Amino acid sequence: MAGVFVGFPIALKNSMVEKPTRPGWFQTSHNGLFMSEVETLKTQALQQIAHTASAADLKMLHSALLGKSGSLSGLLRQLGQIRDPEEKRAFGKAVNDAKAEVEAAVESRLAELRSKELEAELASEQIDVTMPGRRPRVGYEHILQLTTDKIKKVMGGLGFEYLEGPELEDFQYNFTALNYPPDHPAMDDQDTFYVTDDLVLRTQCTALQGRVYELRKPPLRVVTVGRTYRNEAIDRTHNHTFHQVDCFMIDEGVSMAHLKGTLGLFARAMFGPDVRVRFRPDFFPFVEPGVDYAISTPKLFGGRWVELGGAGLIHPNILRAYGINPDIHSGFAFGLGVERIPMMAYGVDDLRLFLENDLRFLEQFRSAPPVAAGVGLAAQEDVRSRLTAMSPLEAAVEHHVTA
Amino acid sequence: MKFPYSMLLDFVQTDLTAEEAGDLLTMAGFELEGIEEVEGEKVLDIKVMSNRGDGLSILGLAREVLAKEQDSVPTELYLNAASRFADRPAPTTPNPATATIETPDCNRFACRVFEGVTNGPSPDWIQTRLRKAGQRPISLFVDLTNYVMMELGQPLHAFDYDKLRGGRIVVRKPRPGETLTTLDGKEHELQPDQMMICDAERPVSVAGVMGGEETEVTAGTTRVLLESASFLNTSIRRTRKQLGLNTEASYRFERSVDPDGVVAAIERFSDLLGQAGSEIFDVYPGKVERQPVAVKMDRARVLLGMYIEDKQAQGYLVRLGMEVMGHGDPFYVVPPSWRPDIVAQEDLVEELGRVHGYEEIPELLPAGTTTLGGQRGQMEEVDRLREAAIRAGYIQIVSHSLRDLHPLDAPGERVEPRNPASPEMAYLRNSLLPSLADAARRNGGRDLHLFEIGKVFSRSSSGFGESRSIGFMSTGELIPSDRKGEAVPNATFFSLKGDLEAISHAVGRLLEASAPLEGDNRLHPSRQAQLVHQGAAVGVLGQIHPSVSEELRLPRETIVAELDVDALLSDSESQLALRPISRNPSIRRDIALLIDKAVPYREIDQAVIQSGGEILERHWLFDVFEGQGIPDGKHSLGIALQLRKFGDNLTDEEANQVRAKVVAALAQLGGATR
């Protein structure tokens, strides 16, 4: 690259820089001559600066011009040869002015060169941004956990407290406390794993109800999520182990409409804002009336009704057994399989996948969306539209129900 | 229950198509499970809830259609059945048989004898309908009993009267040593609490379940005794379970059969047979007067959350066969004999709701008292613990609690379900490590960092135990290697130990690892530790024993840990004590310590902390070296001290003094500085 100074002004490889010509030190003492020498040196220096091609060259030129033994600095040594103080002062000022001008030129040229050099340097550092990123190690939740978290968040927002009961459950809580008559075929619906006569692997998370009623009095709202067991063979749609959500609340004036509203909001939070809920009569010993509820959304099931779980008003026998007056208090309960939620929301068609722990399956849920947006609003609008569609008589009852 | 649609149309006159009738029944609570075309006719398959035995008959389903569908009209057959064929003239032929009931489990027993009959094939139309319903036609008398059972829900049994001894029926419990061979050819040794239909000498039929082989009707039968009875459902259920039988009859009796319909079924049978038969012998000791149930409509409307007028409500109930008394608030309802499920107001509220239509119920959010939702206490801490594990880079798995035995099972007595459907579900897990190993194998067995949180089960002299556990398995690259030849750290005992410390720290708990008192056979004997929290053992950490990892085809350096979450979180959550931070600069001093390898680092750690005093802000081990220049049995440890004062700058001299104190303390342990 550009010329390397080997001591200025003696030799310059770069022919662009002319060797400065100056009068001999001792040839004259005429002031005008000194002054013109300053002018010449300055002009030459400015030219050289403008032509310098690199910051390194410029640094060398800088010291050759303005360094201790630089050519411009050297001019001051001639001060001694001028006797006239006036001239002496004028000459000194001219030299200092020239030095300042050259200094400024060096600085501005240096900035120019540096920016060009940086540009070139950065250009040479180009990377292919389309190459893959560095893979980090990432931990993530199981889909059933994500679903559970979502359930807890939605029901928590409605004032339901999250509690858990044991999986190895007393027969009493699993059946008797839930109004199962002894030796009733309703128990055949659930192939039970017995550990002893009195101890079973719980067949339903509803078993928590009795435990809660022993400790708390209404008003209460509880949500639980947990593992349940049924003694059946495994296939695509059956598993001996699965998970259940169970929600129940007791307060004054709790109605089927509150159950439907809560379920509607819950279902919309899980499956999207356009979901509707349908009740159908069903029998569970612990509720009366008892329903199963199905949901439908144009997007997910093409308008078909898909059964989601069981629900109803808590049976008055249960309320009475725990000292709650069913003439004053009422409550609802609903439950459903946790697995049903991702199965329906994401089209998982094989129940076995959930407990097999194939990471090729699980890792796909790392981007599972949280609670659907706009859900609360949709529910409210729904209720409002239903209310406006009601006759004044119905609205009066509505008022009575909610008051 | 499967039946051809024409059977329903025998009872109801309606324009509904089979599909529409199926949908209507579905919304009434009798779910249409399927509809198919058999021999040119639609056959409906209806699932009946276990409390609605009355729905296991065409009559019962017709009643539901009539209640819900305003435009439907009952047929003559329906009206006859509803009046229990009361207008049939009483036959004059005396009944040659008598019956006695000797057990409270039988509510009612009736029988009629037909003489001079021929038990040939049944009429074609009956055979066709039975076939459509999925049943096999057998003979006239058998087919008619089945057909009437489908129509009216009343199981019937036809005996060859000539094979009954003594002309007498006794309903009783078996005597010791009595046996009976049922229609399916199986001989049963009878138990004292089972209910039998007997002749004068011996059991001839399992009451309400299955007839006996010896007295069954055959081609040669000329005299038939037709039994129609009502039994206690729990008794039928117990008997059929003990005998391992399950029949259409027992299925109905277990749920409910209308005790007032017992005689009507005999009359219908006679109609179809076209023969009046003898007088009906009927004993009915279990007759129950149904008690009226009060209905407060205000309460009903509150519970349903929708408005039904009083009159409308009463209309619904009447159409369901209920007797409504009074018009006030409350009014009273006497449920019919076929609805034993209705005993309280709420049962009637359900009837009103489902007949009026649940689709009319609006969606409302609960009003009333605001309660604090979400979770608190230990539930909250469990979530934080799990989230910390995920932050540390572990993937959560969820696996079966029921499983087979595994080399990584914890020691101790197991909890087993009594009746597992297969050996793969014979035991409840007592550790999470087996399923972690399974999951590791399933996913290639290399470079995996997994955890699970869930319940484990144990058994001891004091009973059954269930506790929440968190298990970890870590093997291979701690971060994925990216380019060829790149050296990345691998999982070690210490990487998992560090993660466990960070994870337990997230719930404010301090874990210490100490050499185990008793070795855990699952783990490498010299690379395992007991995890201790506040003096109590709460878990284990270690490399899987090489012979176990070989058996499991996992990498030799596979590190596992398991913590008893309940034990870890059993103390109340530690309060966070916030320290002020010093704005003065820190000074670092290093110590190169030559010390016996036998001295546990914990002792060194303690000595540093105690001797370092307040000025010692932090210290850490930054080098462990043995080998060249280090005597056998010793190693050289590099320990960094970070020293800082609060509100004042530390001088070099002060720093040196602290270092000297620490060195002196370490000398007590036999350590020398290098």
C-alpha cells in the first residue's frame, strides 16, 4: 500500500509527495524569505495530508511535520536568526498558525480515513445471516402441564382455588361421600383398581369434594387437576391412567345458568372465542340435575357437538351430609378429561401419546398458545345478547337468580 | 338398547324420522349411540343411564317422546300398556301352581300357566324384529319373553311346567350344598345370600338372572309356567356378580323394573301368544306407597336459572306419568312406580329442566361472594420448583404410575392394585427413576436432561404412603454441540448437583449432599450422595451404577436424582431476608491449598466461612488439581475469596489479614498453602 516514510523529508517513495524545497539555512536572513518558507511548507503539508492513503501513513506524516523534529516545528529554530523583535513575533505567529492549520487538516483527514477503513473492515466481516442459530439447551413443560396451567389460570381468574387430593383414595371419598348407593351399577361405569377393600386408586377427581366440605363451609370455589385410574386396557381412546379437571362451587343461588356460563367461559378459554356449550341430561350420583356437556365451534368440529364432560348441581344429599342447607345453598360441579383439551384443540388422535414421553411429540407443544385472546369479552357479550333476547318475565327471574 | 324403529312407532304416533327421534331421545338423556339400517329398517341403539331402568323398554322411551314432542300421540298399545292391560277379562282356568316368597329380596312374584301349547318357532314378524334388535330367535316361548321384555322392560321366564316338581314355586335363598346348572350349561355351587326360584324341592332358576337347564322349555314342552317378578336390585347385582353371569334380565333388574308392571307383562305375553292361559297367581309383599314430593317452583326456577311457568311445569310432570296434587307453592308430586329415582325436589327439577329443554338455559357467570382464586402455600411452591427445573434446562415428562418392576425401583414394600388388567400395570411406582430411564431409552438414550414431578407410593407397617417426588436424569452434552470438534461440557455428578442446588434455592430451600450412610444399590458406590435438608434426608443424587446403566443401555455417565418434594417443602417457606448491597469495591485473594483428599470439601468450606468473618463476601472453588508435583493422596485446591466492606473501602492490608486467618484455619485441617 501507500508509501512508507523513511524519515521525512529525506526520502519519500510516494512521488505524489514532492520533496519540499526550501532555502538553505544560512543563505539569507531576509524576513520575507522566512515567511515564504512557512507558506510553502504549509501548502506542501496540506497537499501531502490530502493525499495520504491510510491512517498509519497519516500518523507518520503527522510526526514528520509536527513532531519534535518535524519540518514545521523545525521552523521555529530559525527564530534565533531573526533579530528584529517585530519580525520575530510575526514569524513565530505565522509558524504557529501554519502548525494549527496542518494539525486540523490531519485530524479531519484522519477521521475520513478511519471511517473508510472501518467501512472496509466491516465489509470484510460479513456473515451469512441465513445460517442456523446456535441451538441452546431448553427445558420445557409437558403438554399436560401446559394444559393444567391454563386451566388453573382460567379458573383461578374466576375465583376458584386450586387444591389437590390423594391418588390413593379412600373408597369413602371416591364413592360413598359422592352419594353412590352401595352396590349400585353406577360403580360399574368405572372399573376400579382396588388396593384394599377401603382403598382405591381414585376413579375421579371429584373425590376431593368430601375432603373439602369437611374443612370448609360455603361460599367456596375449588378447582383441582389430577390423575385418575380406571382398570381398562390401553388403546387409542382408552387408558387406565388419565387426568381430570374437577371444579365445584357452593354459594347462595347457584344455578344451572351459572354452570353453563362458567363452562362456556372455560370452553372458550380453551378452544377459542366462538365456542358454544350444550347440556344433555346424564346421570352421575353426585349431581342433580346431572348433565353431560358438549361443545361446538365452526372452526374445530365443523359445527358438530363434541362431548367434553359431566356436570350438574351438587346433589342435596351431599350438601346435607356436610351440614350445608340445600334450601339456602346450592352448588355446581363439572369435570372433564385434561387430555380431551389438547386432543380436541390440536387434533391429537391417540390417547397413548400423552404418557409415552416421545419428545418428538412433546416438543411440538413448546409454542402452544396460552389462553385464547378476547375470551372474557366474548362470554360477556354472549350473556348480554341472551339477556336482551329474554322476555321481561325471564329477565325478572334472571335478576332473582343473580341477586 | 337396540330396537327397530317400528317398535317405537307401535307405541307412539309421530312424524319424526328415526334420526329425529334419536336426537330427541338424546336430548332427553337417552343417548343415541348409533343408528343403522338392518333388513331395510332403521335400528336405533340407545344408551340408558344407570338410574333410568324404565328407559330399557320401548314403553319407557315412548313416554319420553310423548313428554317432549308436543305433536306426538299415544297409540292404543301405549294406552293399553299405560293402563297395564287392565281391561283384559280374567281367565276362568284356575292356576295349577302356587308361589310363596321366603326372602325380603323379592318384591313381587306372579305366574300364569299355559296348557296344551306347542313350542315351535315364533311368528316371522317377531323373529324379524328380534333379529333387527340383534337377538337370535330360539323358540316361541323364549322369543315372546324376550320380545315382551323389550316392549315393557319386564324380564319374564318360561318354565316347562311338567319339569317343575310339586306344582309349587318358592322364592328363597339356597340351602347348604344346593347346586344349579344354568341355561348356559354351567353348574354353580350356590351361596347362602343368593336368591333362587325353586320348585317344591330344589332351585330351578337364578332369580332375575338366568333360568336352569333342567326346567327350560324345549320342543317337547306342552305346559308352560310363565314367571314375571320384581326383585331387589342390590340382591340381583350381588348374585349375578358372584355367579359371573350378566344377562338382559339381570341388567334391567339391577337398574330398576316397574314392580307395578309385573302382571301387565303377563297379559301382553298372552295377547301375543293368543292364548289367555290360567288365572294369574300374584304375590306382592313389597308394595311401596310412593310418598309425595313437594316442589317449590321458585326454588326450581332459581336452580335451573330459567323460567318455567307453574302450569307448564305441572304439564310436563303429568306427561311423564306423575300425579300432581295441588296448585300452590309448593305443589306435590307422586312419582310413578317405574321412577324409583325420583325421591326429592331436585329430581323433579331435573325432569322439568330436561323436558323444557336445557338449551333454554342462559349462560351467566356466578354472582355472589367473591372468593380468592389461584393457589397458595405448598401448591404454589410446587409450581415454582417445577418452573425452576425447566429454567435449568430440563424437559418435563409425565409417565404412568402403574407399571412393572424395574432395576431403578426404590427399595421397600410395594403398593399393588388387586386386580390389574395386565402385568404392565401390576405395581404402583415407588420412584420416578424407572420412567425417566424408559423415557431416555425411548428418545435415543443420549444427550438428554429430563425430569418428572409426580406421586410415588410406598407401603409400611403403618400403612400406605403417597408423596410427591421430583426426579431427574441427566446424561451427555449439557449444551448441544454446534460445530465439528467443538468441546462442550457433559453432564456430571456436579452439573446435576449444581442444578439441584439452584432449583431448591428457587423455593428458598438449601440442599446439602453428604456421603450416604447406607449405599443405594442403584447408584455408583463412590459417586452417590444423600440429599439433606435441615438435617433430614430428602433424596438421593448419583451416577447410575455402571452395571445398571449397561443393563438399561444408557450411557455410563448417566446422573440421576430424586427428591421427596413433600419432605423438602414440609417446613414453612423460608422468609427472604434481603441484604443491603455494598457500593465499596471488593478485593480478591486466592489461596492454593495442598490438602488430603480425604478431607471433605464441606469442612474446608465451613472453615473458610467461619474464619473469613464479615468481610468475606463470597468464596468459591476455582481449581482442583492433582498429579505432577502433588503428593499421593493429596490434591491442590484453588479457593477464591471475595472480600468487601460495607460503607468503607477495604485496604490491601485488611484483605491480607483475612486471607491469613483463612489460611490459618485451613492449616488446622492439615492444609498447606503452596
